[in-house]
Amino acid sequence: MLKTALRQRAVRLSFSPRRWASTEGAEQQPFPPDNEWSHPPSKATISDEEIYRLAAKPRRPLTLADLVKHGKPPLRDAALLSSANFTLSLLPARLAHRIQALRNLPFIVVSNPNVSKIYNNYLHSLSTLEPFYKKPIETIEDERKFTDAMADLVRTHSNTIPTLAQGFLQCRKYIEPAEVTRFLDQHLRARIGTRLLAEQHLALHMASTADAIKEKPDPTHVGVIDLAVKPADIVRRCEGFVAEVCEYKYGVRPSLVIQGDQAAEFAHIPMHLEYIITELLKNAFRATIESGNEKEAIEITIASAPDVAITKLESLKKMSVSKENSYDFSQEGLEEYCSDADDPMGPLHSAVPCITLRIRDRGGGIPPEALPNIWSYSFTTFNNEEAAAATSDSLGSEDDAGLGVLSSTEADQSSIAGLGYGLPLSRAYAEYFGGGIAVQSMYGWGTDVYLTLQGIASTKELKEAPTGLEE
Ligand code: ADP
Ligand code: MG
């Protein structure tokens, strides 16, 4: 039953790494089994000098506007080339910066097999990009090779979360918890952007290929962005999945009611919303069942604020403040970026729709002694043995249950709890584009979780945005 739910979900989520077979017939390699998707250092050819050089380059936050600027599919070749070059202008410095951050961890931590697996994955990915970023991509043949490199990047980094979780758990004697939290928060936030850049180019490439063959262009998607995503629909989809997981683990499935503005829609990234909402529902469902209150429905209320005019500078500051998100956040850097006339969403103003979801459960709330820790990576009140099993299951389970194709965002969401990454990582996803998560616990009664999400421009504006066919 659970496997069926997982498979259905896998089919529905369109950006499975496995779907990316090489487009170069002669060079096509069968995909290695999941557990071989990390690369030994010997395959990485990039020099230390090159890593230092790239890591020293300034970085800036990625916005939803960056991701729609190549136009809606169908794309002309020129738009695909510009997407490839845009992606290349950002990725190498980001990967190099991650390599430096991993190198700055205590040696005993980087030597841990799980942490070094992640380190080698970054070295491998940067090496595969080296042939591309020395000169602009000018032919569609090179763009195809680059697309293969993007597919490899997404695949290589698909199982990072359980691997890192396991690695840091094994190293907890050698590194302060605060340092782990700081590292993981920066690393996982940076990873959101890196994957998104790669996935967006892959999605644009795939959409333009599909359009060229037969299918009508999809008017509501620009790559991984859905210009008219309805949070109510995502909640219902995630509910189905989480309820299956509950039924499998506990033998019961609590119910869920949606209230408020069910028709609300805005432009966002469905796979990010799915990740966040799945994690928040798992927490609410688990608390409801474990407190013996499974008869009490979980209530989701959706509120949609009228589009709020916000300057891009304000929006970027909101995204960047407090995150120490490893970008160049100087006021001048942000202002320079905001005056970028290439940005089709307008250099300074956009009307930003804001949607808030309140997830209310009657699961007894969060004990006061646990409350200060809920945002720490690895903190869980799930039974310790089960938690350990969750980490190792996630590490080895991709082939067993076909979970490798579950989602390109995070490979395995099939355990009800246990990694302790659900809340902090969901907050990182929400904050990435200017949203946030707040938790209000009424101990002895239940928990309210407020998820705020900021879209991009007005839905109308985006629907009328040019396609990539326009000159
Ligand atoms: P995990 O679910 O793997 O334990 P999370 O980061 O999702 O990790 O949550 C951390 C902890 O926060 C949970 O173990 C639980 O103790 C607490 N928590 C989160 N959401 C709720 C909730 N809705 N009700 C009660 N406790 C919660
Ligand atoms: Mg959780």
C-alpha cells in the first residue's frame, strides 16, 4: 500500500533524475545503481587553484524572477542557450564555495565516509562543469552536453540529506552542535539554489524538446515554476501521501479539512511546496495519532493577501537578512543587482501575492523542554531506535522501494519522522523565496504552524509574460 502511494507520487513528480538519459547516443551510459552515485576523488580533475578562484567570486541570491527570465516555453534555441549560460554564470562559484565550506570543517569530520562522500560529489560536479564555463555555450549541441551535465549534477546530489544526517550523527563527538547547525543551514540553503538552477535548465530543455516534437506548450509552467499553483491542491496531494504513510506505520489515517481561500493561486515551485507541506503534515499527523486524538481532524486554513507592492530590494533583503546565506549581501551588491535592466519583471517593483497556510492539529502541542530545539537539524522526539533506522533506511532504501524516483527535491520522505530535518529544512525552503514558518504550540492541546509563502509578480502579469519565441 505504501509502495503504491510512493510509486504514484513518483509518477506524478515529473523531475525524476532517472528520466534524464543522455541525449548523446554514443556517450550514453546506463545509470549506476543509486548507491554508486557518489564519486571517488580520483575522478575529479579540477585543481585547487581553480576552486579558490571560483570560490572567491561574488555570489548573489537567486530570485524567482531569475528563473522565469528566459521566457515561457516553447523556447527558441537562443533562449535555451541563454538559460544554459545564465546557469553556468552562477553554478561553478556556488559549487566551489561549498567545497571550501566542507574543507573548513574539522579534518576528522571531513574524513567521515558519509561527509567525504558529499565532498567528493561536489568535486565531481565542479569537474564536470569545467569544460563548459571557459567560454560561452554557443551551439545547441553544446547545450545538450551541458544538459547532460545538469542531469548528472541533480542525480549525484539526490541523496544528500540522509547521508549528511548520518555523517554528522557519527561525528557528533568531534564538533559542537552549534557549528553543525551553522554548517548544515548554510549548506542546505545553498543546495536549494544549486539544485534549482540545474533543475530549471533541465526542465526548460525538456519542455522545449517536447514542444518541438508534438505537445502544445503548457501555458502555466516556466520550467519548474508553476505560474498558477493552488496550495489547496498541493495540500490534498500531500495529504493522500502522508495518510498512506500513517496507515502503514500506525494503522490509522487522520482526516484533514481545508478552510479559507481554497481557490488561491500564485506563482511558485510546486516541488518545494510539496516538500514543505508533506513535512508539516507528517508532524501534525504523527502528533495527532500519538496523542490518541486521531478523531480530531487536522485543519488547514488558507489566506491569500491582496498583491502587495514590494520593491525588489526589499524582497531580496527579506530573503537574505539573517540567513548568512553565503551570498554577497552588501547593500551595493543588492542595489547593483536590483538595477539589472535585463530583468523582465522590472528592476524595482513588483506586486507580490502572499499566501499563508495555518496547519492546526490537536496533537497535544510541543513539550516546553523540546521547544527550543525544534529548529536544530537532527533534533527529534521520535523513538531513538526508530530514528536511527530512519537514517539508515533512507541511506539504503532507494532501490528497495523505488524511492529514488520519489522527488528530485529530497529523495526519501517515506518515514513519518526521525531525521529531525523536517522543520529546519522546510523553513529553509520557505525562506528561500522570502516566506517563512512560525510554530505556535499550546502544550496540552495542539500546535498551529503558520507557513507564509511569497509568490512572484501578480499571476496575471506572469500569465501575460512573453514566451521564449519572442525576439
Ligand atoms: P522529526 O519529525 O523527524 O522528528 P522535525 O524537524 O519535523 O523532525 O520535528 C522536530 C520535532 O518537533 C519533532 O520530533 C516533534 O517533537 C516536534 N514537533 C514538530 N511538529 C510538531 C507538532 N505539530 N506537534 C507536536 N510536536 C511537533
Ligand atoms: Mg517531521
